[in-house]
Amino acid sequence: MSISKQLVLLQMAMVVNDEKIMKIRILSVDCLKGASGIEFHSFYGAMSFVDYDVLIIDPEHIPYRWLLDTAFLKRYPNNTIWAYADYDNGLSYELKGSMARRDRETRLLLMKTAGIVLCFLRNRGELLYCAQNTNSAKNYSTLHRYSWLPVRNIVNDFEKREGKLVGEVTKTHPFRQYFLALQDELRYEVIINTENAIEGLKTIARNKVGEVIAFELPFGPGRFIFLPPPSSKSADKKIAAVLIDCIRKSLEWSIPIDKPVWMKQYGLPGEENMQVELKKIDEELRYVDEKRATVQRKIDESELVKGLLYESGKYGLEPPVRKAFRILGFHVLEPEKYQEDYDLFIKEGNLLIIGEIEGAEKQVDVQKYRQLLDYVTDATLKGEKCKGILIGNGYKNMEPSQRSEQFTEHAIRGCESQKYCRIATPELYKAVKTILANPDNEEIKKTIKKKILSCESEFKLSSLQLPVNDKR
């Protein structure tokens, strides 16, 4: 399928009763699960890649197939993992066969359909060394996250480098919007250390010191797009929408033909005025893009806070809890800023507030209290002035107004014996909502914060005398 034909098909995509009918088939592999307009499958379970026009793949999970199947593998003291064909029950043959098959399918997708393969740029990951048997270990092959890639040699130019700040983004590239829309959510973990050595490489984005963190690579009539992955998996629908928009622009975008240097002498009347006008429009677009990104960021923050009502886990519930306490006026540290395993760490003057956070389908049980007790005790013995807070999202799948007591009797008794504050996340949500509804009323924030600091039982917003009529 030619680029022009893809464009015609893409333009046929239309909105009917708020449902988008996608004529271009997009497959996401191990990412963007449940996103509208995109089919989702695993790397090892997907049908042939050649059934699709666009492939979006996150190679992060590819090694899990051998990292989790340790019964037939051998891990040595130097932390290498080996698969021996006479021992692994056929696992290495299966894995090598899968990689070769995906290699062929990716080639066909790019060569025959002029498609796009969009790959989130990860480091090579843990290797699997494959040998025939222990006696022939000197003759081995290796598998890694990119063993399915038809251009595997580029992996040699990957260098591990972790960061989140994006510097320069190529303005004319259709995937520029990816960086504008997700700028605070991206985390690059690989840079290209010798960009000139990769033939045909076109830079999309660089980090603050000019290292390539995103690039395009042609492959026949198709192309690879390598992008840094988003840090959060909770916004798959947003990420998918941005990528679909970039793909649409990419299919309309053509690489400009190189012109002779002497063509600068052959300008046409009005060109200079048009260039001035175009520059002005670019500035206006930049302003609009920045404004849009600001509004989108606020929307994302609102969605994050709503996670207080239904999320659980380290990457689900903990971020909205930290965000909520910041809105309440607390100085909350990000986990990478401290060494301890605290779910929540707040510094208020000489007071350390240590919090443990739990989301549960039923009541929040005593285990998190015990962990909180250990943390507070250890810090106190070191001479710190500490306060413990247990934050729970019990019955997380139920509508908040229908929930009963969210902490077990043992958890309540433990917290009250130590005078720890406990907060159900729906109450935390109400407090945040109240503050956001009265942004100019600093007294509300001070009152709520003071109550939490002095609370030695359960925090309830309804128990406060707030200087507003609507306490919800």
C-alpha cells in the first residue's frame, strides 16, 4: 500500500455518533491496552504483523517470556541467564522462532504496505544466552528486547541514559505533538551515541545536552519511529489519541527533496513576504500549542486526583495521594528524593510525617499499620519528631457513598494506640475538592492542614468548621 493510498484510507476515517471508524489498522503490542481505535495483543500472542498498517510496540515486556520461565533456564553467579537446548524443554527454539517470525513480519509490513513501526525506545534489557548444550557454551547466540528488529545493528549505538527533560524537538516533524502533549510524562532511558553512524537516521528530539532521544529511520518505503516511552500507564487513552494524531500527520508528511545550493538565486515574487507570514503563524501555533499543553496538564492533574476514589498500588494510588497532600499545602517529597521505602514522606519544619497507603477491594487491614509502626519507630529512635498517617482506599470498586468502614478493627485499634491519623481517600478527595472550589480562601487550606497535623484518630472533613457553606 502506498503512502498516498494510506492517506486516502485515513481520510476516510470519520466520526459517526462519537464513534471513530478507523480504516487504517493499528496494532499495539504490549502497550496502550483498551485504547480506542487500536487493537491490542501481546508480542507472542498477536496475529501476523502484516495484517496491519501501523505497529506500535513497547519492547519492555518481551524478555518476561524467559525471565519468568526460570524452571528450564540456568542463572549463574555473574547474573547471566542461559538456555541449553538439551535442558530447556524447547524454550530457546520457541523464542528464537518467535523472534525470526516477527522479524519477517516487520519487514513485510514496512516493505509491502509502506507502513509505520513505532517503537518505544528502551535499553536492550537482560540477555538470554542460548547454546546447544553445556559442553558447547562457547558457541552461543543471544536474545534481547530487539531481537525481532530487522535493523538490530542499531542497538549497538544505544547508550543507557535516564532523564525526563526534553531539549530540542524538530518543529517540522509530525511526532512533535507527542512531546508537546506528554512533555511532563516522558522518561527517556536510551540515547543514540553515534547518530551519524546510522544511515538515514533523522532526529526527532534531543535532550538538554543535545543527545538524540527520538528518531526516525527509513526502511524501504516504510519507516521506523523510535520514541521515549511515557512514564505512566494510567493514561493509555490519552497517549493513543496523541499517537493516532501524529500518525495521521505522518502519513501526510513527505520528506522534502534536496535542492541545489544555487536555487537560492531563483526566488519568486512574494516569497519573502510569505516566509515572514509563515514565521508569524509558527509563533502563533507555538503559543497555542503551549497553551493547549498547559490546559491538558491541568486536566491530567484533575484525572490524577480522581484516582483517590478507585486506584490501588504503588503506581496507581500513591501518586494521587501525594498530589492531594500538596494541594492541602504540605511539602511532599517524591520517592526518588529519599532513600526510605515510605509510601508518603512529608517534611513540615522539624516534623517528619510518614504515611502508608493502601487500596483494597475490602477493608484496609492491619499489615500497613504494622509497616507504618516500624517506620515511625525507627525514625523516632534516630531522634526524629514523627507523625504517622495511614491512608486507605477500602472497598475501592464500590461507589464511595455506598462504602462502610474502610479500615478493619485491628487497623483502627493499632492506629489509635499510637495516636496515628487515619484517612480514607474519599475524605481526602472531599478536602481537595473543597480547596479547589475555594482557591482564594487560604483559611480553608490552613484549617484542613492544621486538623490533619493534630489528628490522632480518623480525619473527617465534616467535623471541621470551615468558613464556607458547602463543605463538600
